[in-house]
Amino acid sequence: MIKKLFPLVLVSLVLSAAEGPPAAYRLDWSGLEKYENEPEWFQDTKFGIYFHWGVYSVPAFGNEWYPRWMHFDNQKHYQHHLEKYGHPTEFGYHDFVPMFKAEHFNAAEWAELFRKAGARFAGPVAEHHDGFSMWATKTSPWNVLDKGPRRDITGELAEAIRGEGMKFIATFHHARHLQRPNLAENWEHAYPDWRFFRHSHYPPLEGMPTSSDDPELKYLYGNLDEVTWIEEIWLAKLKEVIDNYSPDIIWFDSWLDKVPEIYRREFLSYYYQEGARKGQEVVTTYKQDDFPDGVAVFNIEKGGKTEISPEFWQSDDTISMGSWCYTEDLKIKPTSMVVHSLIDIVSKNGVLLLNLSPKADGTIPDNQREVLLGMGAWLDVHGESIYATRPWLVHGEGPTGWEKGRFGGMKTTAVYTSQDKRYTRSKDGRTVYAIVLGQPAEGEVIDLTVFGTDAIGADVEVAFISLIGSDDAVVWSRDDQGIHIESSNAVRSEIAVVYKLVMAP
């Protein structure tokens, strides 16, 4: 079913839990490859939810990078900030913190909504680039218990999400938090060029709070020496969340490659060790080249694979067409687009991590709720074609092409029709699901050409076909061109209808 840690390594991990990671396991990537990071439970989930929600939700303008762009006078964020709050030297990002009250946040209501949406795991952006922790950390005064909401948001969510039967995820974006020197290749670029300090979220500009000598402000703005920051902030925060909330999944945003390898190995070793000690099969997911192959699960931001991947993978995408955090002009995707993306990802051996954008007061806007409940309604009927499935011989067929995504792979915003199909199969291989991405017109014949004489499914013998959600008999035939199904109105869905093909014994 899954690979296991080598016996001696596992024993070593458990026995040395109190002493720290074994040296050999900590210092060598090959040791970390022995851990199975694609456990069966994770491959079965297919759909999870997280959310960009924090101090950056207060201005509700531009995007979640407001804390950075408010300091550059060639950016719309700066102009907005100047007009509404004053100059950044007088009203800094830290002045938003008391305004982040989360007064209407209810972890139980959120968790119930996530479950109704069909998610199998959920959790917060534990910390974004801005240095404000969404849990009760002891590493920095800038956290939700000591400031702002004055409650342990992550603790409440972990309890509520697990109470609804879901796994818990915590995502970390804080590798960008440290103020780093400008890169040599960009020295010729001067402020206000955005590439200035392009690997630092906060630019240490003279007169700005970002360059303040105030000991407390330094912790928010990442104005610390690198060793202190890595050991007492980056790594310490990860260990603290692992110790206090036992996340089943930890996901990393970019810039992890800016953290020295030894510390990245230290994190993985500690997390996998603690998971083994607690009886968890924990998962780490990452972007770009931030970890070597074989030690964690690869993730594509706002993107999908173009073909079936032999390795399980993840796509993180957002429910909107724009910002990841809430903004007053945020445009939300139609339910069909989000579900179609989920189906396409699953057909290619992936899992979708969908981002929400709650308001600063802790409410999830109605238009986002509607999408989630629409997803849940579709999955309630058709979920057997998604959950606990595996890729089939081919991911799909149809006329709709794909566009290259900004962060790799293909865009997740394609508009499909009933001419497009995606395939999944049951784990035992006895059932294939043909998912038609749209409501077929009355009398339309659904052609599954992959079952044609010269196609990949030519040797697959189909004994019976049914329409999920209906007890009516399905009229179908097969010839050299494939399988042909006479559509009916027995099940209507503008999102997708699913035909269940049972293989001959």
C-alpha cells in the first residue's frame, strides 16, 4: 500500500524524539527519501481548503502583497494607502494590526462549511510573508493571541476541522519574511523599481517602519540577522506548530530555496520524526525546486499537469480570478470552473488545495459560500468518481485545449463543454468513470473514442454502464470508433454528469 520507513530508521526516530533528529537522517537527503510522503489517505482526499486571511485583509485592496507594495510610490497600493491612511512613514503596516479583530470568526461554522463543500482536509495560512502569526506563538509578539483578535485562531480551527472528520493542514509563506540584501544582478536597479530587494517582502527603506530599530517592530518586518531569523523565527515557528497542533499536512510557498539546505533538512526530519512518534502519516508539499525529488510532494500554483503524472502532486489555486486575500472588488469564479479544475487535476493524479478569501471580520462572503456549497452538492452525487480514485489509462479527451500557466503547467481557468471528458478509475480497477464536463444537449450522443479499435482502451471490456444519480437504464453501443452513449435528462448538471463503466470480470 505505502512504503514504510526502514525499520532501523523508524526505531531511531522514535527513540530519539526527545534528543532531536538523528544526525544521519538530518544531514542526508537520501535518508529523507525513505519516508513515504504520498500516503494512501492523502491520495484519497483529492480536495482540500485553505485561506489567505490575516492583517493584509484589513485594507482589502490590491492583493495580499499590500504589506510590500504600500512602500513603493509607483504602485497603486501606495497611492491608495496615502489617500486613505496617510504616508507609510506615519501609518505603517503594524498600525493595521489592532484593526484585525476577527470579531465574527467562528471556527465551527467555517469547518462545517468546508465539510459541506466536500473538502477532506482544511486549515489556515499559518503565516504569510508579512510576519504575523495566525497562532499563539511564543517566538514573536506579532500573533493573533497577543494582538488583533486575541485568540488562538489556528488552535480553534484545528479542533473544529478535526471535529468535522477532516485532516488538518497548515501552510507557511514566511521564507520570504527575512529582509535580505539586494541581489547582485539587480544592483543597477534603484528604488522605486519593484525588483529592488526582490527576495525581501519588506523593503528596508530609509524613514519607513520597515527599517526601524524598535526591537518589537524588527520582529514584524523581518529586520533581523539571518542566523537569528532562521533559527528563532523560521524553524522555531515550524516546530512550534508541529508540537502544538500536529498538522497532517504542511505546505510551503516559494523562496524556501533561500533557506540553507541544512535547515530545510532539519525541518523535514523533525516533522517526519514527530509524525512517526504520534502515529501520523504526515505530508509536506512544496513549489518549484525548493526540495529535491522524493522527499516531499510537488505543487503547482494556479496550474495543472497536462498529462497524467506518475507521482502524486498538488495544485494550489484560488476561488477568485484575482487576489488570494479578500479585496472589495474581488471577482469569484463560477462553480463549474472550480469543479472542472478539480476533475482535471484528479484525472492526472493530483489533489486540489483551494484558497478562500475571508473578510477581516471573520466572515466568508456569500458568493464564495455559494461556490463551496455548489461544489459540495455536485460531490454529494458524483463523489465516487473523485474520492479514493486513481488515474486511468488516459486522463481524458475532447476539443478544448490548454494555455500555459504563469507558474508552470497549464492554467486552471479553461472553459469546457460536454464534448470534453475526463476519466478516473476505482482503486481495484474494475470501474472506470467517464466524466462529461457539462450537461449534454437533449439527444446528444456521447462518444468515448478512447475505447475505439486503435485507441488506448481498445482491449478494455465493458460489461455495464450506468449514469450516476439515476436508476434508469443507459442505452449504449460500441464499435470500431469507441463507445457511444445516448444521453438522457435523468440527471441534469451544468457542471458535469458521470457515467460509470463496469469492467467485464
